[in-house]
Amino acid sequence: MPDGGAFGRRREERPAATNVLGGTLLPCSVAPLTGFFRDGCCNTGPQDIGLHVVCAVMTEEFLGFSKARGNDLSTPRPEYGFPGLNPGDQWCLCAARWEEARLAGRAPQVLLEATHVAALEVCSLADLQAHAVEPPPL
């Protein structure tokens, strides 16, 4: 079959994104499925006005901080396909929320290899590195 697939259209693919270390952006989480595009990566684009680009490891402290700021990430919302997050889950956070949490002393740890380079528009690399954690083995 030619490249067009069953419907004669090419599937649009984004070029490989870059992480804050200058390498290829790695996946953040597929369970729960994260990312603005729900592709498991902290990819971004013009539609992502919240800049969901920081791959963070959830903590009880951060989840409570976010809920107190009006963004309850721990309560399941099945009507939106959102399972609710638990400590230890990895999630693509808005860069501004991560920075807000950092300034309040409640920033979660970050997976640098899975954090999009666009995070550097809001967060410093040094601050992200100070909160870095190694990705879990595959």
C-alpha cells in the first residue's frame, strides 16, 4: 500500500523534540498517560498555552500545593478520562506551576531527559537540575 494508508492521507508527525539537556525528548509517562497531546511526552505547540513541559514526579506535598492553588490533580475525573494522580506518578506539569512550587519550597523532582526545552522559557536549567532525579529503568 502506498504511504497514504487506508484513507489515502499521510499521518502528520512532529519532528523529534529536544529536552532541556539538548538531547531527544524522552517519554514522561504512559501510565497515567500524560502530556498536552496525551502522547506520553511533554511535547508542546501553539495550542498549549499552559506550557505543559516539565516532567515531574508527583509527591503528596506537591499535590496538596497544587490543589490549594486551584488545580486538583489527585481527584479522578472520569468524565475527562483523568485517573487522578498519586505520589510517584510522573506527569507533565505547566512550567509556571512548577516554578511557583519551587519558589514556595514544594517543587517535585524532575526528569530532565523528559522535560521539554521550552521549560527554559520559565525555569532555569540550574533550578531544574537541582530537582533532577534519574529516570526509572525500563
